[in-house]
Amino acid sequence: MSHNPLEEHFLRLTRRQFFGKAATGFSAGMGIAALGTMLSNKAAAAPLLSGGGTLGNPHIAPKAKRVIYLHMMGGPSQLDLWDHKPELHEHRGKDLRSKEFEHLYNNQRITGMTSGQSTLPIANSIFKFNKHDNGGDGVWISELLPHTASVANELCVIKSMYTEAINHEPGVTYLQTGSQIPGRPSMGAWLSYGLGSMNENLPAFAVLISKGVGNMQALSDRLWGSGFLPSEHQGVRFRGGAEPVLFLKDPKGVTRDDRRKMLDATAKLNEMAFKESLDPEVNARIAQGEMAYRMQMSVPELTDFGDEDEATLEMYGPDVKKPGTYANNCLLARRMAERDVRFIQLYHRGWDQHGNLPRDLRGQAKQIDQPQAALIKDLRRRGLLDDTLVVWGGEFGRGVYSQGALSNTNYGRDHHPRCFTMFMAGGGTKPGTVFGKTDMLGYNIVDKDGMPLTDLDQHHTHPDAVHIHDLHATMLDLLGIDHERLTFRFQGRRYRLTDIEGRKIKDLMA
């Protein structure tokens, strides 16, 4: 229910400010009503220090308890990894803008990095694809991902993802927050707010970052921020190196008892401040201080791989003991999942391959292939995969034409938001599934009759296409949340992760 402008005005006032304003002319009846509204809204926004979420209970029976999101920052080439297009060999070097492909290109938007090229030469993949048994019709996977192919029967591959964002910053912001405009809460923050934490000694939302090869896109803290939600729901970044969380250790001369007394004293002051201001961020500071205190004990144990057997370490590959690598972070993600961290976000950088794609893609694939396959196998053997949703993908895909010159051994690919591939595993998804198809060039999503969907910008709902909002709605449903009912009131409207769109894709669910 929306408030009128006068009520909105009171909602933005502290108690002291309200009484000051009331003394200058507002009627007592209106003042009391507005104060009641303000108190109820402020109380609803205050963080639950017990770790419970604002929903209390899920809307529906959840299939997943937690998420491990593997984000390939920069946009991996689906045409060289997942979307097998042998037809491209016969069209190699032809101009995408030629009359032959007019019905597919359809004068669609491309980036300024290639729009000025005299031709857009079609580039086939130089990598071999093999069809792997996935318990269904089979899935084509590039030779660059042999370990990932070994878990094909666990994967739910989506070939018909699409987005409106065509550049990295709005693209990754869209995928992580449901909006291309910065400032909204991230997925992990929404889950922390809605469902709360399952482990009082670790944050509900953890972030891991690994460096790849090639062109590195910048990562902003806001991608795991809480936006307008209480700040205790923002992601906690774990760093590579000897100190995974900054300032985890007490300074010299400060004992554990000293730290406890300091936190207790600070909490009392903050409680007094909250009674004065009713600002939920004061309670968030109390909760964050307590979490930091508990993490001083839990994080060293979490990041110490000494209790892992050699067979497990070998499964993740030779880089597993190097902090900050993708292999190390995949094993750390599994250890977090074991300890019931709600949302684990792993960013792997370096997928922006505008040139030298064959060289850089080989390096990227080598870094991720064995560790992510090991993660899925490890979760399965430990009984964790059924209630852990694993998601893999980038903010968009890469185009069929070469950016710059096309040679026998080298080519680059520009950004392509009109169709790209992601996969999910576990967490109630349908294993052995390949959902969606693309046209003969891998340029557009096609419907079940094979007709290219060239007008998706105007129509966000199509049964054969999966929009960013659809992905979010499906993920939330697997976690027991009706995406239309997890909302937060801010600046006069109720916001949600899926904005005003989104639909769950039942064909992706077991």
C-alpha cells in the first residue's frame, strides 16, 4: 500500500526531528498516526540479530538452501565453449551484414568497438566439440572443458539466455542486482535479508575473487553491496593471501577479553543511539561488530585446508593451495557450503576476449575446468549438491563475427547480449537438460519452430528464451521464495530483485 506524500515525509524523520516539527503546527492526531507508521516501518527495516530473515519462513518448500554462483567476469564465448555451430565453417569470412544474413542480423545493436568495421567477418570456432551423455539427448561441450564435460549429467544448460545490457558495467550490474542502474541490492544481499543466515559464525553472503588471463574488467564493491537494504546484508569479501579478511587479528596488546568488553560497551552506546534515532543502520553496526568478533575464530578454521585429504586436494588441481586462485576458491566455496553460508559469490576475471581469443580462452578454460568439475563432484559425494544451487555464466556472450582481422589461427569476439549460455547444477534443477536453441549462426535465440526471435528487446517474455529476470525468479523459487513477494519499501515504492518482471522457468526444475 502506498503512502501519501505527508506520510512519506514523516517516514524520513527521526523521532526527535518529528517532535520538533510537530511542535510547530501539525495536529496531534496526525502526528501520532504518522509516528505509529514511522515506528512500524522502522521496526520492519531493522535487522534481525538472531540471523533470521525478514520472511520468517519460505513462501514454498525450498529445494535449495544455499547458492554458489560462479561468475565469469567479461563474457565467455558460448560459440567456443557451449553452442556448437558446425555450419559456421561454410560461412567463414562472409560479412554478417550481407543480404544472405539480413534476416538474422536485422540491423541489431552492436557495440561501438565493431560498428565502424567495414565488414563483420563470420568466425567459426577453431576448437573441436564433443557430444557428451547427460542422461538426456546429450550436450555438446568444447574440447577446452573436458573435466566439466565429465559432470555433464549433473548440468542444466541454458543456451537461450539474453539481456539488454551490451557493456560490462551495466551487464554485470544487471545480472547481480536485477537493474542496469547501480545502487540496487545484490542477489546475495536479497537472500540474506529474506532468508537470513544459517551459521552465526560466518556471514550469510561471502565473496571470492580470482584473477584469470587476458583483459581484466574492473570489479566494484557495489556488486556485492546491500543497496538500500540494511548494510549487514552486504557481502563480505575474502581475499587471497595470509589475511583472508582484513583486520581479523586483534592488535598487539589487545586480548580476546579486551575485545569482548569493547564490543559490549560499543553495543550499549549504539543501543542508546538507536533509541534516539530509530535508524536501522545502528542495529546493523551492532550485528556487524558481533559477526566480526565471531569470524576471528571461524575464518582461520575455514581457510585452513589442513583437514582435507590429498585425494580431495588433487581433485581440485595443482593450484588448489595457492590462495586467490580459482581452484583455491572453489574448494573454499565447498567448505563454506558445508558450513551453511547462504550465498557464495565467486568472480573469475579475464573473459573479455576482443582479440587473441584462442590463446586467452585456452588459458581461462584451463584455470576453471578442473576446479569447477571437482566442486560439483565434491558437493555430490558429500550429499550437498541436492540442496546447493550452483550457477555458472557471464554477463553476456560473444558475437559470431570477428572483431578485427580474421586469420586461420586468430580472431576476437565482441560483446553479444542477444543469446548466451549459462548452466546450473544441483539445488532442485533438472539435471541432464539443455534448454533453448539459437539460429544457425548462434546470433539469435530461436523458438521451437526454429524462427529467430529478433524482437526480444520489445517482448521480455517468450517461453523459449530466458531473460535475466527469469533466471532470478527461477533461482528464488528454488530457494523457496516467490519473487514477487520478497520486497523492500524505499523512496515511495516497493522494490524487488526482479523489478516488475520475471517468471520462473519450470522446465529448468526437477
